Amino acid sequence: MKPILHTLRMPEEMAALIRGMHPELKKKIKAGLKAIMEAPDTGKILRDELAGLRSMRVSKLRIIYRVSKKEIEVVAVGPRIRIYDETYRLLQKEKRKST
């Protein structure tokens, strides 16, 4: 087992969403997060508007995250059919707040 070199940061609303999931799905998400912590470059590199983010497939869901030197930030968790559009809207909203 590899040593974990990153800390995990997740918005409280994302943690609450995961806590409210079906136990089997929650177990898969936690296993996915553990895999990301052990090897942050595991996920697929996203391009275009979502450049700088990665996506990891967990069942029918995706975990969208960002990796920095010492931290892994979970940006979004959701079904593949809409998670990329939702993540893009979330990033646009964050960008507007910071300007």
C-alpha cells in the first residue's frame, strides 16, 4: 500500500450528498476516493473548459477533482449524463465570485 501524500478537501454539501447515498454506492465512492488519494493521477484528464480537473468513474457516477501539490479537492460527484455540465456551471459561478 502506497503512503498517502495528499490531504482531501471536500465542500460540506458534497460530503452531505455522499452521506445520504445508498450504502452500496457510498461504499464505492469511498473506495474511489481512497484510490484517488493513493494515486491522484488515476483519473482521466479533462480538457477544454474543464482543463485542470480529473474525472474518476465509480459505477454510473463520476468524481470530479483537482490535484495540487499537497491537496486533492473534490469539485463534484454525480451521474455522468450531467456532471460535466454541472461542473462547468459551478466553475463559472466560482469565477464570477472571485472577480
